[in-house]
Amino acid sequence: MSGVDTPMAALAPWLQRQSAALLAQRGHAWLLQGPSGLGQYDLALALVRAWLCEASTPQGACADCASCHAIDVRTHADLCVLMPETDMIALGWPLSEKAQTEIDDKKRKPSREIRVEAMRDAVEFTQRTSARGRGKALLVYPAERMNHVTANALLKTLEEPPGDTRFVLASEAAHLLLPTIRSRCLGHTMVWPELDAMRGWLAEQGVAPAQAEALLRAAGGRPGDALALARGGLTPERWASLPRALARGDVAALSDASPADAVAVLQKLCHDMLAAAVGAQPRYFSASDLPKPPRLGRLTRWARELARTARTAEHPFNAGLMLEMLVSQARNVLNSRA
Ligand SMILES: [Zn+2]
């Protein structure tokens, strides 16, 4: 989600502090947990980079040695990255030759789960000798995308760790992990950064200060998600006009969102309408941008419908039809007056 095209970019200051704190502790397996957008992946990568670095300091990797360079160009022999193929591709990590050929030959689509084959390769990796002599590291992200077969294979390796391998699991939904995996790791809960620090960091990433506030709000206060929204072309004006556009049934308001993203936006709107209906402050939108709230019962029903749709949104039969359905549902709810 962040750091996609800039592997060398400096860590956000709040991640730097967490990285130094974790590096000061012993531990061969970390579990970084917390909601999305707080930098789990960036922190995990900073840890493995420091572990493997030839000149690391208490602050982290040197960014200059052969090991650091090898990680930056995604070819470190002692680092194994275990992710769903869709995330590997998005974050610039190479797939196994076999997987890449299957996808190139259109035999299948990139997987959204961590595949059993990739886990097998990872287990084999942990049993090899370190190529650079500084031990090895296995990074798993998002760890909740393991199915029970892959999770059990990882558990075995965690239970009998080959001497020189260290693990970092990064998760945005740690409650979905096997309890036995969680208990094998040292847990670290991601720190929620201060508003000023997030603003400063977003400015460094090229997000104008005038936009940062609204985007942070749209992202529920999560800086990584706010940056992803900015890079996806969302403007504060567009976000502000969204509730009323949906009340009009304007499909174009969500036309460039994937079905899963569209459901996520509607869930935010539904959350805020529920808040407004009970006299609480909205979280994602400004109160002045929201239409008048419908009856509470209608909104709670909408929330349930959206939760149900969210479970199938990754594989809709027809993305266009699904979007039309979602927008017409939203229009009906938003126009049913209390
Ligand atoms: Zn280094």
C-alpha cells in the first residue's frame, strides 16, 4: 500500500521509532499487528533490512551496503517474501519462475491468497544455508491471507525454527490468524501517529497540506491509506460531493473504484450516516456533506447488506452490474426519509 515505487524512501518518523524499539529487543519472530494503513509492511521490511544489513546501527539498516542494495532491487538471496501474488506484483517482488509462467500463459490469474506452493518454497528456504552469512529472514504479509494449509506449514517452521532464520509477520487482521501462530511470535501493536507527524509526512510524499486533512479523514486517520487515496487521484472536493452524488444515484461517482473499494466507501458513508442518525460525529465525511439521515432501522439494514456484499466483492460475476446495484441501493437508503 505504501512505499510501492520508492523502496529507498525514508521511513516515516513514527515507523523509524518503532523499528529502533523492536531492533533493541531480542526475538526471532515478530508479529506486527493493527488496522491497515499504519505501515505494517514498511516496518516489516525495515526490520528484515536491518537484520541482514552488513553495517546496521541501533537505528536500522545502513541503506548503503551490498545487502541493503540487494533488498532494494528485490534480489536478496537470504530474504524470502511470502505474500499473495497480487501484493507481490503491486510491491515489485518477483514471483517464482513457475508462477510467473502460469500467469503469463494465462493459465490462471495472480492469487489473492498466499499459495501453498509459495509456502513450500518458503519452508525450503528456511532449511537452506545463508548465502551471505548473516542469517536469513522470512517476511509474511498480509499474514491473514494464509489458508489453514499454509498457516499450519508456517506454524511447523515457527515451532522448530532452523537456527539462522528470523521471521516477521505483518497483519492487518491479526484476529484471523491461528492462535498458535500468534503465540509463537512476539506481538507488536502498530502505533497510531500524531496528526502533525502524519501531515508532515504526507507533505513529504507530495500531498498538498490543503488536501492532507480531508484525505486523512477519508482514510479514517490512517496515513498509508490516505496516501493511497491521494495516489489514486481522490481530491477533497470529490470526497465531499460523494454522499450527495450517491443520493442522486450517480453511478459515475464510484465508476473508477473496484467493487471491493466501492463497498468500502459505502461502508464509510453508512457508518457516518448511522453516527449522524444517533447524533454522534461522523468520522470519514464532514457533517455538512451528509444528506439528512434516514430511519435508523433502514441504515442498520444497509450496513448488514454491505457487509454481506463485501464478502463477495472480490469476485463479482459482473463488476459493472454490481456497481449499479450498490449505487441504486445507496440512493434508495439515502432518500428514505425518517
Ligand atoms: Zn546495509
